[in-house]
Amino acid sequence: MRLVANHSFALLEAEERGLREELASEFPLLEEPLLVDALVYCDMTTTPDGGQTTAKERVAKILGRYGHDSVVGRFIRRATPEIFAAVGRVGCALAAQPR
């Protein structure tokens, strides 16, 4: 449950909903930066039905589904720079792996 509660900067969404303190007290932040990045990468490069996508396309679909001014829209716009940074770090790490 802790992974789900911390996926893709969910704390920001909890903040938009006025639930930041509750989420943070129930599910402490993950303290392993590589694990956080990997979790964001998996979430943001996979479609809801399991297909592959890019983080840019995934964010655009989320905004399209919920709207820019919805709770989710506000959250995802705030989280986008960190999402792209995390996905970029994992992409670089994967590219550096020997094949």
C-alpha cells in the first residue's frame, strides 16, 4: 500500500484534496529516490490498459480525461516537472545498462 500511496507524487494530489496530513501520517514518504523514480517511470510510461506510452502522452491523457481545472488536473500540472525528471533519470539509467 505504501507504494500505491506514494506513486507519481500522490502527496500533491492529496494536498489538492486537503488530505496531505492524513496521507503522510498513514503512509510515510518513500526514502529511496531510485525506487520513487522507478515507480513514477512505470506509472507514467504505461497506459491504464497496460500499453506503452510516453510520459508526455500520459500526462496529456490525464489532463484530457479530468480537465485542467479539476483536482487531478491541478495536481498533475504541479507534478509534471518532477514526473518528467524522474522518467528522464530512469530512462538514462536504462540506456546505460549493458545489453
